[in-house]
Amino acid sequence: MVAMELMTMLLLKRSGVSLKRDVIFMAAADEETGGQQGAGWVAKNRPELIQAEYALNEGGGTAAEINGRTYYTVQTAEKGTARFRLRARGTPGHGSQPHDDNAIVKLSRALIKLHEQKLPVHLTASFRGFIEGIASAQPPEVADKLRAVIADESRTDEAIAALPLPESLKQRLSAMVRNTIAPTMLAAGSQINVIPSLAEAGLDGRILPGWTPERFEQEIRAVIGDEFEIEWVNPSEPLEASHESPLFDVIKAVLAEHDPGATPIPTLLTGATDAKHVAQLGIKVYGFAPWPYDGPDEWTRIHGHNERISVRAAQWGARVLYDVVSRFAGA
């Protein structure tokens, strides 16, 4: 994405395109560690450098095939991070004399409840557009099953389970329709013969657009009760931009020229990007790093050994991104 964006800036300069709006290039190196010293610092300390109506970011633009049809995602929404520490307290004692007020046992029961009981479904505009976009290019029998996913929130999980799609995609859909919690860290005790008075878990919580940690806590406590302590860890706000906009229309038009027959669709990212910082300035952020379909294994290389993309993908993506920016910002 950095290479494609830089190439777009160079091409705009070289071609002498007359612009009707500024085109700003921002590159930051610490997105993987939260972006506080990069995009976060710029948004907080020098917002005038990046103030704009729209921003193009990572998080979408990739191609995927579903039942032989090609789709390009455009990220219009992103979950917020609502990570937290969950603490259980109990009575300390000697390991040779077990009792029922064991902090580790209490915490374990709470974690099992959070794992086994899915949180409620909440459908966002981006998810509805995602499903409708996929359905629009599918045969009627598949389209009907897809539209059943967004027809009734109380039956969404049942409808997802019935979809004729890979399990990996159905797992992703399940995460897109609800706030999620994944236990990732555990800490308790100092000696093997001592029952500790405190047990703590670190959990990676992700919240949908329109939600806050405070509101999320109500869902959590509905599952585990009020006896546990919850401490939030650097939460970030979720975001969502409408997919009905002039920029989205340009993206659709350009993709139609470069890959006729493909369908652009809005999507909600379950992870997080630097968009969380930029969106705080009122900027509408789209995740669009154009990437052609390079086979089903392409995504498995992300954050893996020998992470890479093909030269063809980089060249194709730069052409598409340049066409989008020059057409949208050109006079």
C-alpha cells in the first residue's frame, strides 16, 4: 500500500494532472503497535497536515472469489478495540487445603461462559451492504440464503451456518455481526503450593460501530455477572463511513474498467488500522489497497514467513489506485 500510494503521488506530479482538491500522502511506521507515535501523533498534534474529506487506507481492496464470482472489498467500517483485564478475587490459602473461594476457579468459570455464550447479533450498514453485494452476483438459490443472514437478527447465526460457503468465511461472518471477546493472557499465583487471592486474564475485545466500552461492559456482565473487575486497556473507537458516496462510485467505476464482471462490496474489518486515528478528525476513511485475485493462498502469507505479494499485484494495484485518485481529485 505504501509503494502504491507513493507511486500514485509521483504519477500525479509527472503527468501534471490539474487537481480540484489536495492529495496528501502520509506514511507512518508503527501501525502494528497501535499507531500512537505515527498516525495517532499526527492526528493529535498536527491535524492540519492531513485534514481532508476522504482518506484511502489499507484494510480493503483485495479480491476474493466466491462460487466463481470475483469481489473487491472496500473497507467502510472497522471495529474498535475494547481490550480489558478481567480479575477475580478469592481467599488465599495453603494448596493442601482446597476451598471453594478460589480466584483461579472463579476466573476459569467466567472465561468458559464468555467462550460458550455468543454475544448478541447487531447488524451494521456496512455488513448489510457486504452481504447484499455478494448476493447481487450469486445465483438465486445462493442469494436467498445470503439475504436470510440480514433478514432477522435473531436468526442470523442459523442463516450463516446454512450458507454454502467455506467454514473460514462463515467464521469471519460470525465475527462481523457481533462484539467479540478472545482470551489471550492468563496470570495467577506465585507458588505452586499457595492458593492465590487474585487471578487475572487479558482479553481482546472488539466492538462494532456505534458501541462504547461502557455499553460493551453491559453485554459482558450479562454473561458473567458483577463480581469481577474489568479494566480497559487503551480502547479505540470503532468507525463507519457510508458506502453511498462520490468516492465509492469512482472506485466502482475504475474497478469495472480494470476487472469487468467483478463486484465491489463494502466491508467491515474485524481488526484495526490507523484509520481509528484519522477518523477522529471527521475524515471518511475507506480501506482500499487494490489487489487482484492471486489464488486462495494469498492471505495465508500475511504476517507469516516470507510475507510477499506478486509483482503483478503491485503493478496492477498502482494503476487502479492512480486511476481512482486522479479521477476523483482531478479537475
